Amino acid sequence: MGLLSLSTLSPQIKQYLVVTGNYWAFTLTDGALRMLVVLYFHQLGYSPLNIAMLFLFYEVFGVITNLVGGWLGARLGLNKTMNIGLFLQIIALLMLAVPSEMLTVVYVMVAQALSGIAKDLNKMSAKSSIKLLVPDSEKDGDKNHSESKLYQWVALLTGSKNALKGVGFFLGGLLLTLYGFKGAVLLMAALLALVFTCSILFLKADLGKAKNKPKFNDIFSKSADINILSAARMFLFGARDVWFVVALPVFLAVTFNWDHWWVGGFMASWVICYGIVQSIAPIITGKKSGKTPSGKAAFMWASYLTLIPALIALTLHFNFYIQVSIIVGLMIFGAVFAINSSLHSYLIVSYAGKDGVSLDVGFYYMANAMGRLIGTLLSGWVYQAHGLQACLWISSLFLVTASLLSLKLKRN
């Protein structure tokens, strides 16, 4: 019965399922690896700043990959860039399956560089594919319906991915406890190799290849709205990662004396809830009224988010039920941030051109990676120097900037 129902699906839906399954599998390993690295190297005695440095190349090469990867996707096809991403992640995982004495900061940074390239090739390819797989508004004669469907598909892909990333965080803490660092990365490499084989067999060969081969200087977007949205995205994700990447897991382990299981479980719960909210963002932001979000919605939701880290920072300053305040406050932050992220993900795919869509999407996610890079570095340095409260104030400042930038986007 299941095979029969799959055979009746349209080619676009079948490809959407292949792209989504590929993206899901990659996301599980990416989330698990991030948690493994943070917890394992904290256990080895690394300082928060040194742990942040382990992710430096991951984020730097994410910036470069998104910028160049969009151009490669338009020239080679998104199937190739997606599969290259999977292959590089397998190599990165195998690099880490060495004796602990070989896991120096520089060595792990190189492995993380490969993982960063892999992650952003995979993500750029998946997000760009959606633009091509949703039915064309010009063909179905109803642009509003097409845009609404695009928003739903983007929200579902992004939300499910982040929910699985949360499962990956939990999985990372669990695998570290059960199998140790080496055993965990070997197991993930083996599972991803199976997914890589399936992706080569089933992903459409010409997906996303531009009709007119783009020149290298086309990697820089010429659209004002895409440039503004990209800048807002950079500050939005910098605001999240300035506390989330290093500061929060270390704070939970040190201040609350949580073990790997509890830290991984909390981070996992946060990201899973974040992903669920992303998936239903079209309902929250007015799908029932038949409208799709505009630049005005991006400004409004970023403004709401600005207040939350500031309030959490105040509870820390006044020592007001710290554990409850942080847990509840960050769960609220995650829900509102998820709506912001989903809005942005829809807007970039909507603004992007149909031919060579990966160029615009790649440029946008370059800004996303730049925000993560800035946030990651500040997360380790600011937390080590001034603590979690300072990280949260910087988060709020970044969100004010993202809100002001969003004011310049299309209002309808």
C-alpha cells in the first residue's frame, strides 16, 4: 500500500521527499557532532574561548561556501552540490575518529572546516530546490496560492530540519555517554554513507542547473531586497549564536552542574520546539487570512524578539529565580526566533530569481553563516570575559539592528 501510494506522487513531490530525507539525515549528524565537540572538549578541560575556536573554520568556510556554492549549484546542478556536501561530512567525521592525543585544536578546526563546507552546501542545495519544485504561479494562474504553498513547503523543510537538529543534540550527548567520542563519530559516518548512496541513486540529475551559465561575479546579489534581508539575517543569527553555541552549554554544565545527558537534553528540547514552531509559522503569521508575509512582518517579529534576551539578562542581574528564568525565557526566545527564521527563509526563496535560484539563496546564506561566525566567536570570548548576561545584552543589540534593517524591506 505504501509503495503504491508513493508511485502515484508527482515527480516534484518525489524529489521534495528525496531532498528532505537527504537534508534530515545530514542535519542529525551535524547537530550531534556540534554537541559532541562542545561537551567532549569541555570535558578535556578546554576553555570556552578555545571551544569557540574549534568552530572558527566551520563558520568561516560556511561563509565562503555559501557565496561560491550558489554559483556552483547554478552551473553544476543542485544534486551535485548536495551530494558533495554529504561526502565531505563523511570525511570530516572520519577525520575525528583518531586517538584523543591527535585531536589538537588545529586538527579539529580543519575537520570542522570540512564539516562547515558540507553543511552549507547541503543547506543551500535543499533550500534552493524548493523554489524549483513548488508549482509555478504563472502556470497555475494563482500567484497568491503559489506563494502560500511555497511558504508552507519552506516552513516544513526548515522546521523539520531544526527539530531533527535538536534530536541530533540529544543524540550527541547520548552517543558520547554510550560509545565515547570515537565510537560516536564512526557510527554517524557509516549511517551517512548509506544516505549518500541513496542520494546518488535517486536525486534528479539536472535539478537547479541554470539555463544561462552564470559568471563568477554573479555570486553577489544585485537585488536591494535580498541585500537588506541578508544583512538582517546576519544580525538575527548572530543574536542567537552569541549565547547558544558555547556560552549556554558551558553555563548549564558549570553553574547548574548538569551532566552531558541533561545539557544535551535541554539543547535538544529547545531546538526541537524551535523546529516545530517553524513548521507551523505559516498558521501563526496569518495563513488563514490568505496572506503571505512581507517585510513589515519581518520587522514586527524581529521587534518582539528584541525584548526577550534583555529580560533574561535582567533576571540574571537581579538573581531572580535564575534556573527557571533561563529555561523558560530561552524557550520563549526559541519560539519567537523560529517565526523570525521561518519568515526570512520564505522571503529569500520568494525574492530569489527562478533561473539560477541558488545564486540568490547562496548569497543570503553567506550572510547567515557570517552571523553564526560572529556569534560563535563572541559566544566564547564574551562568556569567558563577562559571562552569560553580557552575551544576552549583545543578543538584544543585534536584534535591534535586525529590526531596523527589516524596515527597508518591501512592505507588501
